[in-house]
Amino acid sequence: MEDNTTTQAVYDEPVDRVIFDFALSRRGFVQVLGAGLLIAVSEVPVLGQAAGRGGGRRGGGGGAGAITARLHIGKDGVITVLTGKVEGGQGARAELTQAAAEELHVPATSILLIMADTDLVPDDGPTAGSRSTPSSVPAVRQGAAAARDALAELAAKKWSVPAGEVQLRDGKATHAASKREVTYAELVADAEGEKSLARPIAPNVTLTAVDQFKVLGTSVPRPNAHDLVTGAHKYPSDIVRPGMLYGRVLRAPSYGAKLTSIDLAPAKAMKGVVAVQDGSFVGVAAPTASAAEDALAAIEATAKWEPAPHPASTELFDVLRKRARGVPANPFADELGKAAKKLKQAYNIAYIQHAPMEPRTAVAEWVDGKVTVWLGTQNPFGCRGEIAGALRVPQDRVHVIVPDFGGGFGGKHSGEHGVEAARLAQAAGKPVRIRWTREEEFTWAYFRPAGVIDAEVSLDAQGKLTSWHFININSGPSAVESPYRIGKSRSQTVGSEAPLRQGSYRGLAATANNFARECFMDELALLAGQDPLAFRLAHLDNPRLRAVLEAAAKLFDWPTRVKQKDPNVGVGLACGTEKGSFVAACVEIAVDRDKNEIAVRHLCAAFECGKILNPANLLSQVQGGMIMGLGPALREEMKFKDGKILNATFSKYLVPRFADVPKIEVQLLDRPDLPSVGAGETPLIALAPAIGNAVFHATGKRVREMPMRLV
């Protein structure tokens, strides 16, 4: 009997959030409300807040209940489409624009997409978990298709013809037999037209068939590309409000340190400076950024702290093991006892930072008891709730706007920077900008969880996997389950008392779990006396994973290159699946034994995520993900001691540079017969184990830790 049990920890909240203990009473809060100017982001009337907006399921789509909550057709013919998703460089703006254009039978240039404005758009959930493609694209398509059907019915009624005789194309409805036509804008210009678009979106609305795609499936460029490359686009860091002040927040000198006393008088004595102490929160706002720095330094000199003990990164993995919450024993002792061969190994994964190009930034402005906050976040509605909860106001008194921002990679789900800006603006009675420094981003933002992974396996005399026990401590359950055919299998995640704040990251635990599993598979292949590719294929029943593995190996010419004998060159491969997509990678590396360095020279990858919706953007996602993955594989790790981060700068925390980028070849496998799923995360997960396996091929030494080292 097979036992293929997977036990995963329940991660209801993926981010360790900052808890603000503001001490302001409600009466005091009302008394300090400031005045300001509320700015909307659209010049056209939109109805994203119409009845039926969704409840914000995590990562979900379909937040709109009525057509008008998803789109609006203006008198000028502009079609405004609304979504709660954000654009942080991943290409959602183009893809969601395509989705609406496809169903409305108009060019992508006819669509104006408004994203992530909580006063205007439906709550489509956070932009996380690779959910925009499988959830929000269908939701936008359904809303647009419902509008298309409504437009056809309006035209049919206007002309007294069957709706099936009405053709919709390029913003017009036409009736070929009578040669009549009318624009979409004209159809909805009266009360009847408006009422037609106010009806609910039917769940069974007919969507355009894949073989009829005209816009989806093509490489539509990002709609605001011109503004991005010319500098016209306003990132959160570029937002400036009239009379705006610049804020800085007091940070503890070490993790866990408790503020025992501070004197705000030196800052308050400075011209134009506002200083606030509210519970454990201390901040200043000043007319210039340099004045804010001076004010913060003045009060920082008066602060007294009570430090707290904190482990060092050199003892991280021992700490995680000691603090683990119940590591289960291997339940397959019988299989181990009768196994022809068996193997047990441990793998370690360090903490890393997201290192986005744009650190956390927020601008807050109050008017008539309502605060508008412009910030970079992947979770606009969640941040709205976070700000409202911290400041003790109803959520409808918080308006969050998210301009397209400079990267998140899972690191911007929380809204503490928005809370900080809003609290300082509340005290100052003026707009306030908070922009974290790079050191603050490295120190006080959350980290990708570190992990310790134990793997123990038994093999029979034919080299088949008879039992598999896989335990991940702390880093999480993503992709913890093995995709391989195994007699008895149990994969589990257990928590630990983590020494650093941790949360989502691109691929999250899938990178750690796949690194351990795929490096372990190479060790098992050697134990079984088989080629790593052949060993995997012998245990793979999933045709989609087989397809990418075979495609990558063919592109790389694995059978030939695995036989090369250069002692300073190695090749390796790995594959994996997560978020419904599939990836395989083959790499060639060179080792410099004198410098103890590993350089990736050639990377071949195959990737499949169902039907491809935007080939150029997908290729960029895969290439970008793999380049990003070089850092955690080879160099990136947080170093800390005595509660302080030791490498909180780019000069010490070494992300990939241009010189690190190898020759990259990517084969995208298009599957029109399958639903489209996300591609923002899975491309990362095969790179690190492929490199690790290549290191063994070159040196005969196994590396079981990320980042990898030769010594």
C-alpha cells in the first residue's frame, strides 16, 4: 500500500507584521485630524465601488460583482477597466489590458486600466502567489465579456434585430444586413444603457475561445512604457504634494531593543519640525529631507534603550533546529530496514532580502478626517486595513493609491511605511513622505525565511524510490511535496521560533524545497548508479514535468555535455513544479579553485504555464527570475550579530551584477489546451539545484547550503 501523505503547516498570514501600539485616545485622535486635498486618479466617473465588490480573498480575483464595478465606457469612447491588482514590474498592466481588449473586441490601446486605487477599483486580492494570471485575468475577461453581451443586446434592441446578427469590433456595433453601426459610447449614453451595464456579471458568460484570440497570445508592450523610459511616470518615490514634509522614523539600535526614554525637545526646537512620540513610535517631519535627518539625529542622541539577546547568523541553523515545533520521526522504518540502499542528508537555506530597486515609500495626506496614502505595496486593500487599524479609523476613511512601483518580489505585502506616513501627517496637519533608506529596507523589512531541510530515502535493488521522508523546518510548505513516483512518501513543514522577521518572497519556500529535493535526487542517482536525467525520468509520471525536463536537456545537449572531463567545468540539471507551472534548467559552471568562486557560464531552461498570454513578457519573467535566482544561489545571505544586520548595503549584500549574467537560452512551451497560470515565481526554483549539481560534477564535492560555497 502506498502512503503519499503531505502535511503542511497552515500559513494564514504570510508576513510577520509590525504592530503599532499608538496610544492616542479616540477623542485625542479626532482633535488632531489635519486638513488637505483629496485627489482622485481618474478624470472619468467610475463605479468600482458599486455593490458587489468582493471581500478580498487572498491572492484571488473576481472582486467585482457588477459590470460597472469592473469597467466604464465614457462618452469619449474610452474604456476604463478597473482592477485591484498592482504593477510592480511583472507585466500585469499589459496582460490585464489584453484580457479586457480581447473580450470587448477592441485594440489594447483602447483600454485605460486603473489599478490599485481602493476608492475606485474592486478588491481583487493582493498581487501575490502568481494569482493574477489564473484569477484576475479570467475575472477581467468575464466582466468585459458581460459588457460585450450587454452591448450586443442594446444594439439589437435599438435596431429590432436578433442579437446574434450584431457584430462588435473596434468599439462599434454593426449590423451587416442593414449596414448600420453605432459606437459603444453611444449605446450606453442613456439611462437604459447605463442600467444594462449595472447588471451582475453572469458566472457562465461565454469567453472568447483560445483559437479565436486576437489580442491575448500576442506580445503587447506595457501600456505606459513610454512614460517609464522617459521618466514621466511617477513612482511612489516621485509623489509630491503641496506643502509636503519629509518624515523619518526612529529605529531601534538592535532587534528587540526597548525604548526606555527619549527627549523630543531638541527636534521640536528646530524650525518647521514636527516630532511625535506615540507609544513605541517616534518620528519627525520637516520641510526638507536633510532637516528631517538633523531632527532625527538630535532626538536619537537622547534615546535610551534596553537591549534584548539575539542569536547570530553563524548559529542560525542550530537555532532553528532547537526552536523547531516538533520534528516528526521517519515513519518508514520498515522500508529503511529492508532497503537495498538508503541515504539521509540535511540542507540549509539562509535568510535573504528582496532588495527591490525602490525601497518602501509612502506619502500621506489628511482631509476632513480621511487620509489618502500613495505607497508601493502588493496588497492595497490589506494595507488600507492595516492603516485603519493602526490609526483607529474606519476603513472607508482610508484611501490607498498604488502607482506602478519599483519592484516587490513578495517583499511589499505589508504597509508599515503607510502607517508611519499617515501618523506623521496626522500630527503635522500637512502631507508627509516617508522613504526608507536602503539600510532600513535591508534591516526592517521582512526576509525570505531561512530553513533547515532533512531528507531521508530508501531505494530497492533496481534503484526505485521505496520511501521518502522530507522535513522542512521554518521556511514553509511551498512545493514541499515531491513530484516523483515513490512507494511511501511523507513531506512535512514544521515551524520554528525565527530570529528575524520573515514573510513572502518570489517563490517563497519552493526555492528551498526544490533546492534540497533536486540536489538530493542527484545524490540518489549516483547511489543508484544512474545518470541524473535518466534517474529523474524513471520516477516521473507527470507528463508536463517530463516535457520541460526533456526540452531543457535537449536544448542543452545534456548527453554530450555531461561527459566532458574539464576538472574546472561542471554541468547540472534540475526541474520542479509550483503554482501550476513547470520548469527545468541545465547549467554549465566554471569553478575558480584559487578564489573559491563559482561562475555560471551557460543556462538553458524550459518553462510551461499553460496557454501563453504575452510571449515577450513571459520570456522576460523567466529570464529575470533566473537572473534574480543567481544571487540567493551563490552569494546572497543576511549576516547578523548582536541584533544588528552586518551587511545592510549593496556594497556588502551582493545581488547579481551584469557581469554575473550567463548565456541564457529559454524554450517556452505553449499549451493552448490548458488554462494559463502565473509565471512570476516558478522559474527561480530549478536554478540553484542545477548549479549545486554542476558543482559536484566539476569538483566531486556536494554543496548543501544556499548560498553555495566551495569551502
